[in-house]
Amino acid sequence: MTPAIEVSGLGKRYGGVQALDGVDLEVAQGEFFALLGPNGAGKTTLISILAGLARPDRGEARVMGHHVVRDYRAARRALGVVPQELVFDPFFTVRETLRIQSGYFGLTHNDAWIDEILDHLDLTAKANANMRTLSGGMKRRVLVAQALVHRPPVIILDEPTAGVDVELRQGLWAFIRRLNQAGHTIVLTTHYLEEAETLCSRVAMLKSGRVVALDTTANLLAGLSGVHLKVRLEPDRLPEALRARALPVSGGLQVIALERAALVADALAALRAEGIQVLDVQLEQPDLEEAFLRLVGREERAA
């Protein structure tokens, strides 16, 4: 089966900045895929090349088998992008905006699908409202609707829930899940790593324009050994023996990284020996954020 997205040896430089440095990536049709990385990792540049907003200096990229430069019309039609920035025309209503977007793809009499999108994104009541009167969250919903108006098989969501309230976030993900179940390929970039962990079956991690990890979410998490011991203490301090294992405080709790669960008893014993009372205790497995930080740190040490 033709990959939904295929990237080979992709490189892009802006002046003295190497934004992409030989990226190889393949996303299968029907995947829910996460593209993660810190600011400046190259995520937006990669998306821009796939969407035809930038041209690579070297390498190739395809969407549903269509070369993004040589067969750009078919590649654009196969792709819907929800940008991170709130970009909109202030002179049109929501419905007019979606009709105009449909026209860019040669679609007329598209109102039935527009109505369905408006309903799923809870925008029906705002269909005739001018875009400039909408809240930031509502504008972001319209950006999602614009990306879907031509029914693309591949959808890229670039930080779609940034600055969005919890209710909208949950509603948006419910709709996106339904699209994925219907066969759409979803590529997500997000700073909310718990979203990627919950939604995505496979993850690529970028750092300085290179892919530093590419695996299933389950395998990335399985590669992390150890546990995090979270404790609320009185007095709120760690003994010298545990300070080297301390991570940043989370939710008012001291966090201690342990190589294996068997060391929990030793850590609690060290606290008792110092006369420190444990008021609350939680035990957690490392998450995708921990995997990302370890992998990026490993890459930096190798460099």
C-alpha cells in the first residue's frame, strides 16, 4: 500500500540554520502518528514542505504517492493542514470562509459536508457569525474545519489544542478519532505529550532537524526502565542520599527517580532514617515526556 507520507533524505537550510538535516520518515495510511520535538527541531519546516509552502534543498517528499513538487496539485488535494497560527479573513462569516476554501479545490455544492463539519465541531450556532467576532477557541475550530472541507485522506494537526479550553480539546479529539477510524491518516504535533501518548500509535522525535527516535509509542515507553516515586514530606526536604535522584517538583510533591521498583523500600527507609514524615506517596511509570527528554539528552551527549 502506498504510504500516506513518505520523506527521504529531506534537507532544508535557512541562511546559517540547518532546519532539516537528512530526514527519513514514512507514515502508513490510516495511522495516528505523532511528530514531536522542542522548538526549532524542524517540525514546522517539515510540515511546510509537505504542504508546499517551502521547497527542500535536497531529498524528496510525497503525500499519498504524489511528489510535493512535481505533482503538487494532487499532493495538495490529498492533504489538509491545521496551522498553529490563527490565520483568518476578518471579512467573511464562518460558512462563507468554508465555501471559499471549498472553491480552492474546485468543490461546489459542498454545503452538506460543511454542515456536517460545523455540527461535529460545535460551530453550527456560529455559521453566520463574522470571523472577527469569534473567540480564539472558535477560530481554531474554523481552522480545523477549513482543513477538512475537501475531505483529504491525510490531515496534519500542528499544535491544534494550543490555548484551547478542556471542553473543546475533548470534543476535537473525539471528532479526530472518528476521522481516523474512518480511514483518515492523522499526523499530530503537540507540546501536550499526554495527548500523543493517549492518541498516537507511533511517534517520531525530532531534534536539530534530525529524527532521533522513530518507534511505536508502546516500544518507546517499554524502553524506559525504572519508576518515579512522588512523595509529600514533612519537613519538605530530601536527605542527602536521595538528592542526586531528585527530579523537578511535580504538583507540590518531591519526585525521586529509581532504576527499579525494588528500590522504593530503600528510599522510604532513607526518609524515615532522617526523621522525615511521608504524608503522601505515589508511584508512577515514566511517560512519553521522560522518553523524549532521555532520547534528546542522549543525542546531545553523542553530538
